[in-house]
Amino acid sequence: MHRTTIMLPEDLKLQAVEYARECGLSLGEVIRESLENWLKNRSQRLVSDPLFHNVSVYDGPVPEDYSINHDKYLYGEESDFH
């Protein structure tokens, strides 16, 4: 094992310490277990993310300045969004 130092928000550390105490584990064990579970399940999170379920993609010509003037193209020249 390698020693690693991490910075945690105080409330997160307190919650982790309390959980470790309740389970009879060390803080290191809780962090290792949590990281292992997160890494193991990361592909499931990407698959279940609704953003990735949207298969409608526009595939056609786009004006070169679309990223800058998208409001103009979406709402017209005179818009309250400008």
C-alpha cells in the first residue's frame, strides 16, 4: 500500500469518521472501500445518465459563428435574451 494524503471538507470527514466508528472500521478502510465501489460502478453511472440516452443529434450544416451567436439563430435578431 502507498500512503496518500487527501483534503476533505470537514463535514465529509466527520460523516466518514462516524460511519467508520459505527461499522468498526478505520477511516482508511472506509475511504478505500468507497473509492473501489465508485470506480467499479463508474461505467454504470455513464450508461444511466439521461444525457447519454438522447440519440437525436443534428448532422448538417451549421453557421461558423453559431457558438457565438446562438441566441440570434435560436430567438431571432430582436430578443429579450440579448
